[in-house]
Amino acid sequence: MARALTDIAIKNFKPTAIRREIPDPGAHGLYVMVQPTGRRGFCVRYRFFGVPRKLTLPPGITLAQARKLAADAMYEVSQGRDPADARKAEVEKAERARADTLRSVAEEYLAREGKRLRTIGQRERIFEKLVFPFLGSGRQINSIKRKDIIRLLDHIEDNHGQRMADYALACLSRLFNWHAVRDDEFTSPIVRGMRRQNTKLHARTRVLSDDELRRVWVAASAKGPFPAYVKFLLLTSARRSEAAAMTWAELDGADWILPAARNKTGVDLVRPLSKAAQEILAKLPHIVSCPFVFTSDGRSALGGFSRRKQRFDAACGVADWTIHDLRRTARSLMSRAGVNPDHAERCLGHVIGGVRETYDRHAYHAEKKKAFEALAAQIECIINPPQGDVVPLRGRR
């Protein structure tokens, strides 16, 4: 009678040029596999309704564990069940579980939808810095409940404010809705009423008064990328992120062509630059190795807005205003300059909705150019008022 195998005996098996399978007399159907590389493993061989079958056991197990799994497999065969099918089902279930973790779903979402998202970088940071550490990146997405989202939002609000909590909620909502479309068994745990801010209640109406505008403009006459950036925002009514990441390649003569990927319209946005805006750009250093127009280090786009604005506020002496208020101020100045409301909205990059959006495909380039020149003239009139009465622009409301 052949002697039963031991762990030491298995370790001492010599590899050959071809794979070897050595039967274990101590367990029916169990074989030790010795690969030419020296790697060892176990398998179970059996017949299922007369058909030879092989079940490869998990790697890294001991002989005793292999014998237990072999006995379980042979029992399954005696009950009319194929253990190889059961093992395959377990592997597939594990693979599905790995594919349905919060991180894996988020990565697939960003990979597939990233080209359509203007803020993919911001969303990635939200997931990495706020969502994954709290909810768990390896957690099954189906296990995330409404109470988990509430606790996450409470945590973000307490540490980063309501606005950041609402932005994280928006990112998660998009992710969950995307996954729900692709998975029959998933339902988003996010429901109405989870937002931390009432957008109507918190909508800002702040515009700079004439005196505040003068102070801001004087402070923006200092050297450096941020002061020039402030003037450029006022003259173009651009969003903060649009101008901050502006590249020299986006300039085409006197036009700033903002790519669809960087604006909310979904199409390239053409902003004809006024002569005043062009003069600001002409004074900026053009660093060949840096693609960005506004840069402080010659490598990356302008950033660090909180710190920069604090210093700027100290210089101009204007309080309680945001960078986005410059955009609202520019829009208000266009109205004051007599710019057609539709043209002013197009200058801001807003879409004129309804039937007109569908049938009116005119680019309105000349109209926008005229509007931006009128805006620049209105700002000049405030900064250097002519003799006579000047109608002031109402400030904060």
C-alpha cells in the first residue's frame, strides 16, 4: 500500500520538464501538481456522469486543507452536484463583488464619462479625499445606505462647510444614477431633501459699487498674475475656472475660444476680446514651456485663490465680495451700458433657451464684440469719470 503524502514530502518533490500530478493515497481523487517552475498546488480529479472532470484548488493551502476540500468535492459528486460548477460560481461571485466596490464603480464611471465632465479633476479629488476615506473604497456599493450618506454629509459639513457637502452629494448622485442604469439590482440611496443649502435662499446678488470697483481696479493695477487676472475677469465676464486655466493656444487673434470641455454650453465658446482685455494679455509674460496664460510658477495654472484674495482684499480695502461677484458686476455693467440682454447673456456663455436655441444658429460674434467693448468703456467711465454727473451702479443688496 502506497504511503500517504506529507507536507515535507510534497516540498521535496523535484520538478521536471513537464508538469507532474502525484496522487495522494490519503484522499480519494486528490493530486499534487508540480509545475516545471517548481510551483506546487492541488487538484481533484473525478467523474461526473461518466465525464472526467478536474477541480483546481485554491493556491497556498496546506495538505490537510486540500484533503478536506477534496472530501467535500467528492461528497458533492455523490449528491449529483458538480463541484467545479460551484467553484466557478464562487469565483464569478467574487469577481462581481470586486467589480462592485465603491472605488471600482467610481473608476469605471470616471473612465467612461470623464471626457464629458468639465470637472473630472474636482470629482476625483472629492472621491479620494472625502468619500473613499469615510465610506470605504473597498465597500460594496449595494451596501451603502441612506444613513451612510447622511453621516458622510454631516462629516463634510462639519469639517468643510455646507457647500462642499452639497458638491460631494452631487458627485455621488451622478455616480449612483449612472450605476443604477447599468445594474438591475442597484437603487441609489440618495433622495430629495439631502442638500444642506437652499440654493434660492443663498443665491448671491452682490455687485460692486462704483467706488468699490475703482478700489478693486486700482489694486488690480499692481504687478503679478492675480491682479491682471482680476481685471481680465471684469472685462470678459468669465468664470473663475475658465480664466484661471486659460491657455495661449485658446487665443485666436482677438478671440478667446474656450473649448467645449471647459465650459457649460457643450460647444466651443467664442469670446471676442475688447482692446482693454487684449492689452492686459499683452503685458503678461509668455513662458514658452508653460501653456497657461495666468501662472505664478511658470508651470501650472493660477491657483491658491483664498490666499491671494486675502492679500488683494487688504490692498483694495473692499470687504465681503467673492471672485464670482466680478462676473455678476460685469453683467450688470453691460445692462447699464445699454447692451441687449440676449447679447449680454451670450457674452457670459449662457444659452438662450427655447425655440430660439433650436432654430437660431447665428454666432453673434459682432454683437458680442460690441458688447465687450461697451463693457470696457463703461468700466473706463467709472474708473476715470468724465466731467458731469455719473449714474452710480448700486452696490451690495
